[in-house]
Amino acid sequence: MLRKTAFLALALLAASCAPRVPQQQQPGAAPEPPKPPAIAFAPASFADLPGWQNDRLSEALPAMAASCPRILAQAGKSGPDGFAVYGRPEEWRPFCDTVARLRPADEAGLRRLIETELRPVAVLGEGRPEGLFTGYYEPSLKGSRQRRPGYDVPIYRVPPDLVQVDLGQFRPEWRGQRTAGRVENGFLRPYDDRTGIEAGKLAGRGLELAWAADPVAAFFLQIQGSGRIELAEGGVMRVGFAGQNGHAYTAIGRVLIERGIMSRDEVSMPALQAWLKANPAEAPALLRENRAYIFFRELPAPALASDGPPGAQGLALKPGRSLAVDRSHVALGLPLWLAASYPAAQPPHGDLPLNRLMVAQDTGGAIRGGVRGDVFWGHGAAAEAIAGRMKHPGRYWFLLPRSVAARLGNPA
């Protein structure tokens, strides 16, 4: 989902235009070591991929087949959605053309195709192979199309005066970064934050898409970026990400850690929900610490039958096979091998290995770094149980055409 999409503060635009003045090094001081790149690559082979021979690769085939036309359209291009370093259309075409012809259950054919046409490339984020992997899901909440007693929390459409800016169109180094605001007297100004919106800045403009019964459930709908609203009138409304107000995302769990209320190990979605329920007087102020605000659109009725809501590629997400990534470093549509773990949905709650073929199909406000990902788990109680507690280290390998892998240092 284009859910939780991260936006750069407008101050970045001003700061980036200021002259850079080199700092004077103190006499006798040791020079600072150079920082490792945000993303780098290392040679690898299929033998290096944990569990490669055990995964049902064909479960990821629908996601790869859907993403391949997008890969061919953007391969070789620079800019916010360009593949650039990850290959040209002619390098991806042999793989993508064959993927389109494979039968859904052709396990042997897909494995043979990947091992013939692609090569794994290990990914390093700031010099380290491991990063953080979390989960997200499609929540359900009670709501109504009309405001009525018990349903008074607005879920807004995109305001017509909200200007969303793709910063990658202005500078290549801002690829994957976005912001938003309102134009006033020819200048782009910050849009209202969560506090202003909840105080009624958008009220009376006919922007209410629906009305939720529970403000905490509405908040977590914004965190997930899509969901299903069980309507008081009957039926279900499915909503998806449509825009964001341009303010930086702040994790309320981090706020509770900084205040000494929870430890880092204690923070999880169930723990946050329990704290908010147990502290109704303090809950609204804590939620307002996250100034980011998400706007939604109603998804068409046929989408109710799809695997998942549309991600950043505009394609339905595949539970357990779609990964949200940092688009500053990872091109959408890339197939990759993930080696991590995840919490079991049922007791006894232990960790299970998560070694499988994934496709980068989404983005997220908290997803930042060369090795960082958010696994989409789908809809329902099991998906919520896994996603709400997933906070595990892991690593991944990009699966790239042989010629591309060779350019990135993997001639195998």
C-alpha cells in the first residue's frame, strides 16, 4: 500500500539550498572515518540463501507476474520511480516474458527460470547485512457512511487544497521522498497537522468519507494505511491510502519509550492498544504526538475479492509475499529473498523462520534504510496477531538479471 508513505519536511528544501560550509578540523584531531553507504552490494549465490530449496516459490508468482510490466516500463530510467542501477528493459525482458507464460502452480518451471535468468546479490545497509523487519495488515473497524450517535470520528478524503510533491522530480538524491502542503501566496506552506485536523480544520467541507466509532481504531487504520470498515448500514467499505498531510511520521511507541513508560522490548501494537485503552485521558495527547495524518479513498467493490489492498505500485498486495521497502534505495517490483523470522499467531507464541521469495511492492513511513522491510500479512485475526508483534532482525538478497548482478559485483 502506498500506506504510511514517508514525507520529507519542507525544511529539507530550504536546507538543501543553503551553501555547504566545510567545517574546520581541529589541529591534531583524527579525521572522521567515512560513513558507509546507505546501500551497497556483495556477491552471493543461491547456496547462500537460507531455505532456498524449501520455499514454495510459486506462491510469489502472481506478485512477480503483476509487477513485471511495471519493471519493464521503469527499467533503466532515473527519477523517483526509475530502476537505474537495477537494469535496463532488455535485461529484464527474458525473465518477465517467461514469467507471464508460467502456470500458477508451475513450481519447477519458476525455480528453473529464476536460477537460469537471475542471480542473488547480497544487500548491505550502512555497511551491515542485517536490518529490521516488521509487519502490517489490513484492519477492520466499525463505521458508518453517515454521522450518527456512536459514530463521530471522521475518516477524510484528500482535501482539494492539499498539494502532494514528489521530491525525486527535483533532485535525483531525493528519489522516493515526498512532501505535501498548501499553496499560499505562491509559496508551499505546511499543511495542518493531526492536532489541527482533529480540532476541526477540515470540518464542514464535505470531505468525510466515513465515520468511525473508535478514535484509536481510526488511528491504527492510518498507521496501516488501508482497511475494511464494517458499516452500520450493512456491508463493508474498503478504503485505501490516498494522501498524507506532509508531516513526519512519529511512532507513539517511541514516545512511550522516551518517557520511560515502556521498554523497547515491550512495545508492540497489542501493547500500545492496551495502554491507550487503559489510559483514556492521556490517549488523545499521545496520538497527537504523531503529526502525520492519512487521507483515504474508497476502493471499488470488486477490490473486496482481491488478495489485498493496492500497494504503492497500484497492484493488489499478496499476503506473505509483498514487502514494503524504502523507495529511496529499493526499486518497486524487485524480486528478493528474505531471511528473517516472525511471531507465531497461535500459542505457544514463539518465533518461526521466514525464508521466502518476496516482491517489493509497497512503501511505508517508518520504512527507512537500505535493509529494512515491512511484510504484508493480509486481513483477519491471524494477520493482526503476526503483524502487531513482528519486530525481528533479518536480511535480504535482490534477485537480478545476470548482467546486472555482474555490474554490482557478482559475476557468478
